[in-house]
Amino acid sequence: MFGGTGVIGDTVWVDTDGDGVPDDDEPRIAGAEVTLVWAGLDGVFGTADDYLFPVAVTGGDGLYRFDGLPPGAYRASIRLSSVDPELAPVTVTSVDVTLAPGDVYLAGDFGFSTGTDSLPYTGLDSARLSMIALLLTVTGLTMLLIGRLAERRLQARGPWSLWIGEQLPSVRSARAWWHQGGPRD
Ligand SMILES: [Ca+2]
Ligand SMILES: [Ca+2]
């Protein structure tokens, strides 16, 4: 229905080194769906004359391709639902291109990350480690406080205070010791 020789493509891949470029040794993603909208004769997206092309699906080589395109404004978008949910996009997920007659645009590439590159040694993210450290600190302080309170209670009454009194040179010095703030680390 449209006359044209323009082309838009072409790679959906796992950007292992994160440089935004589909390098030869990086895995390609098959079965990814790419949509293409032509802005129509008015050149404006979102108006009545827009045309949505049939979806292109990548093959085993990770390539998609829209052929026979008339000149004009296009928007190619990767359908995220068609890609393994464990992969996260690391490039744009939509590209706007304006084709002159016969233009071939093959930089409509969509890169993904497996998400395992961020912390390869532990697999734990730093935010979680900070939270664990904070919880341990709070727990430690609470235990210390409870320990101190229990110690004071024990020594403030019953046999403990008598025992303390006998162990120290005199009851008076024991009391003075306590009034100064009790045992210190
Ligand atoms: Ca790369
Ligand atoms: Ca339009």
C-alpha cells in the first residue's frame, strides 16, 4: 500500500560490555518483537493518519528489518514483553527516525543486560548490605542497653548488692562507685 525503498533495522542483543554497541561476541536475542509507526503524511505522531506496521520479530541472529518504507518520520520500539523478563534494557527502547527516500537506517538497535554484571563477586547489592549493617548496629546497641539495665537491677537489690558490698573495700565506696555511673567498659 506504500511505495518506498527505505529500511529500518536491525539488532536486538545482550550488551555484555555495556558500550551500547552490538559487538560480534555478544549474544543476539531471538523472538523479540519490534513495532514501527509511520507518522503519516502530516509527519506528526499520534494523529489519525499514523500507520502501524505489522510487528517484526527477530530471528536467531537477533535481527529485525522493516523494508519498503516511504520517506517520513518513524518510531521503532522494542516490545519489552517479548523479551526474557530477566533481561533489562540498557539502551533506549524506542527510536525516532526520519527517512529520506531510499534511506537505510540500521542503527535501531536495542540492547539488554543480564543484570549479573553489577556485582559479580558477591551478588549482593550495596544498599542491602548497608541495611544489614544498620540492623546489626541497632540490635547490638539494644542488647547492650538491656544488659546494662539487667545488671543494675540485679545489683540494686537482693544478695547481689550484699555480695558487691563484701567484695569492695566498703559499702560506701561501692555506693560512690555506683553513683559515678557504674561499671564501664
Ligand atoms: Ca557491546
Ligand atoms: Ca500522523
